[in-house]
Amino acid sequence: MAPTRSDSRPDLADTTAIVTGASDGIGAVAARELARAGARVVLAVRNPAKAAGVSRSWGGEIEIRELDLASLESVRAFAAGWSGPIGLLINNAGVMQADGARTRDGFEPHIGINHLGHFALTGLLLPEIVGRVITVSSDLHKRAKLDLEDLNWERRRFKPFQAYSDSKLANLLFARELQRRLTSAHSPVASLGVHPGISSTNLASDDRGRAAGLVRRLMALVGQDAEGGALPTLYAANEPPPESGYVGPGGLFEIRGAAKPVRGSAASQDSTLARRLWERSAELTGLDALERAA
């Protein structure tokens, strides 16, 4: 049975888990619980000092490595420094408060960090992955209007909340296309998407705008804490992969509650859109490691 809180854990001895964005929020909770279950957990973070402070009391085998998903150079350096089998790669890091300033590679930050950084990281690490890739999406993927010809918002008037929603659809499309390619290659590796429901973390705390303000108010009224928000990630890490390839809260409207398999939007199940996004992502990052490995 998947853990519902910290008192129910599987045995993950001999498993190495990499968790991006593990210095706070649901990433920190997921990393902590995996470590308590016996996994060797690598916190892949932009701020190692912050991660060290957060993880000091966890116990277990913890390693901290610097990773800035806003920089493909940093992603390459992280992957180049890696050696050994990876049981779990949890693509958790994300931004929601970005103001449109470009990443180091010239990407709009929501698509650049939330999707393209993880796309590149997964591709470069894939030869070492022996277990599962878990990519954290959001139920806000349902309001996405993904424009593959303008992923970087160069033609449209920039809308931060829409850009975030688009990046979360990209996360889920990536998870599903990766699984399709792994299956086609007869790989035992599994790719899953998860979403935390409405989780009261600091992700949107600095965001601006009417839509973002509404999200913050909803979080305060009905959102679950980071402990609850991490449950779908932990379910995906421990339970048999569901046919839907997607896990979220099982409560009303998938807002909160114990994790269960969910479906996602019709757009998230569009195989043509997923393939086109993959091709566009490979073009933007200049990386074809995924093509070679899968």
C-alpha cells in the first residue's frame, strides 16, 4: 500500500533516488520519505546550502548536488558527473512566479525550467536509469493553451499564469511520450506523471496577477499541505504503475486526499501533440540523447 503519511513506508534499500527541487515543498517531503524508507537520496538543487539546512534532521543517506535547470550547461555538468544506476528520477522542481526574464539559454522560464531542463536532464541520465522517471505536473495543465510554435512567448503577450499552465501540460505530455518510446524500445523503465492537487507550498507565493491571486486564495481555503501534496509522488515511486500513467489526489475534484490513478485532460493524452512537443524540445535544447537511449 502506498504511504499516506510518514508512518507507512516501503523498503527502498539499494535504491538511488534523484529528486530535483528537493530543498522545500513537496520535493523536500518526497525526498525525506524516500530517505526514511532506506533509499540513497540525491537532492539536485540550485541552492545546496538551503538543501543542507532542510535535510539536516532527516537521517538516512543524503547527498546534495548542485543543479540549475535554468542552465543547460548546469544540466550537462550534473549528468556528466553522474555514475551508477538510478532507481528513481523525480522531476519535481518548478517555477510559477517567473516574470518572463529569459533563462541562460534564452528560454521563457516556465517552459525552460519546468519542462526543457527536465527533458534534457532525463535524456542525459536515461542510460543510467533502471527504475522509474516521475515528472510532476499540475491539474492546471487542463487550462493550457500550448503553442508549439511559440513555446518561448516571443510572438504573444506574456501571461505568467498561462505560461505555467502550458509548462505543466508539457510535463505530462513528456511523461507519456517517454513511456511510449520506452515501451517501443522494450525498456523496463517506467515513466509516470503526477500532480499534487492544490498544495499550499511556496511555489506561487511570489506570483502576481489576478489568476495567480485566485490560486493562492484557493490554496488557503482548500489546499493540502506539502505532506499531502507529496503523496502522489510517493505513490508513483512505490506502487505498480497505473495504466493511465498519471497519479493525483483521490478526493473531490482531485484537490486533495490519498493518491490514486487519474486521467488528465484530453490534450494530455494527444499522442501527436506529445510527439511534436518532443521533437520541438529536442530542437530547442540541441540534445538528442533521448532519441539514442530510447
